[in-house]
Amino acid sequence: MKRNTLGSAWGSILAMQAGVQAQEAAAKPRVVKTEAQRRQDEFNQIRKEHEAEFITVEVASTDYERAQTGQATKLVEMSRAVYEKQYGISDLRKLWSLSVNDIQVQADNPLQRLKMVDSTARWPRIATPVELTEGNTEKAMQQAAAFLDSKNLQGEDRDKVILFTAYACDSNSQIDILNPEIWRIGFKRLVELGVIQSESTSTQAQPKVEQSADELRAEAEASYMEQEAGPLWSSLMDFFVREFNAYLNDKQKRALIDYVVSHNLQVLDYESWNIARRALVFSSVLPETCLSADDRLCVELDRLDTSTPAGRAEYARRKNRLEFQG
């Protein structure tokens, strides 16, 4: 009798829970996807499965292909399993998953040091090796710091990018260690190997924070402007890296966009972004290093006292130098 009573009570509880769940399900708004959305979801799933099974790699072109295209290498798609076995990717991932201290210990072994170098990464190369003078080494480390700061990398992730890239440069003197892109390549490769997390992964791991209407509008505007500017925006970011060794953070990028929009400048006009760049340097949003030599000369002209003959003569001399590089 006791068992029957308990069973009846438990059954009533389950029935009540099922009723509550049914009411909650009925109260939820039903999301109906369009045919285009369903097709996009299906395509995304197929692409995800394909990328998990296959990978695109760069390989040497044949003599015939080189004669036809003029390219020394070509991109081919191959099985990820075959690729990892052929190029020792599994060992590479295993080694770089160790702690930084263990990586440095392993690097003392010449054979292990060879296994730590990723032969598949597409590093920028030069015909004449860069001499590792004290000045060049300092410049390379400044470029590394600028890029890693832009990614907010700290601790072991930061150290691994530095070691991964440095070991690659040590193994091949033709890798251009003064090209700031090597740090982006090293970072991206370690992300692909699953050794460190990308920014997007780190952001997704954080708890979702409710955004205000102003924040949502600002994000939408920034996203729109980046898409509208398209290749010009990408070229502009490359220009900052190449000319000023500056990797802009999200706040600085947003300030650039805000300036162009608020002053009704043409988005697709490169000079609009130069105007914004100079203005943001003067307002201390961007560092002074983001001024070109011509920009600095213009500043000097503005500061000259032209109330005297000597001042006017100096103004004319510097203006001629600016216009004619004389």
C-alpha cells in the first residue's frame, strides 16, 4: 500500500511537471525560418563538415605550372588527416600545447627544435637575409609588442606566439623578420592548431552582457562602415601597420569611422581617412608616431612666425620642400 501511494504521488508530480513544461513551450514565440534561411543553415553545416575533413595548403608548382602562371607555389585542397600526417602537424600541435617552460626545454634538443618549426606556414620571405643587429632586433620586438597588444594577448599565449615566430625565423634566414605580418601569421597558425584561442573564441566564452540602444547602434554603424569601405578599409589598416607600425584597437578604429561620418567626409575617398588620422593624432586618440614626415612638416609650417622677413623666408623654404621635396 505504501509503495502504491508513493508511486501515485510520484506519477502526479511527473504529470504536473509535464503540464508546466507544455505551457511554457506553448508560451514561447515560434520562430519560423524562411526558405533562404534554411538553405543558408544547411550550407553552413555542409561547409563546417567539409572544413573539418579537408584543408587548403600551399605547395610547390611544377615546372610546367610555373611557366604557365609565373607562380612558384599553388593552393591545393587535401584531406586534413593526410595533411597532418604528412607534415607532422600532430607532433607540432602536441609540442606547442606544452607550457612555455617545457617548450623552451624541448627546444634545447636540436631534433625537437626542428619539429617545432611549422614548414607549412606562409611566412614572408626576402632574397637577402636580414642582419640581426641590435637595432633590427629591437624593431622586430616592437612590432611584435604592437601586434600582440592589439590582440590583448597576455601570459603564455603571448609568449608562445613570440617563440613560435622566432624559432621559424631562426630556422630560415630568408624569412623577413622585419615584416610586421610575421606576427599575425604566427598568431593565426597557433589558433588554427588549437594551441591558443582567437579573440572571437575568447569573446564567446564570456557571459553575455545586455547592450544599450546606443551601443547597438554604434556597433551597427561601425559594421556598416567597414563593409561599405570594403577593400579601402583593409588597405588603410595595412597602411597603419606598414608606415607607422600601428595596430589599431577597436576604440581607435571606431574613432576613425566616427570622425569621417560626423564631418560628412567621403567614405570611399582615401584622403578622408588621412584627414581623420591627422585629426585623431592631434587629439591624442592616435599616437604621434602615426604622423608622416610630410604631416610633421605641415605642423612646423603652422607654427612658424611669418611676421618677419626671416620667418616668411623660412616658411617659403619649408613649403617648397614639402611641395617639391627640395
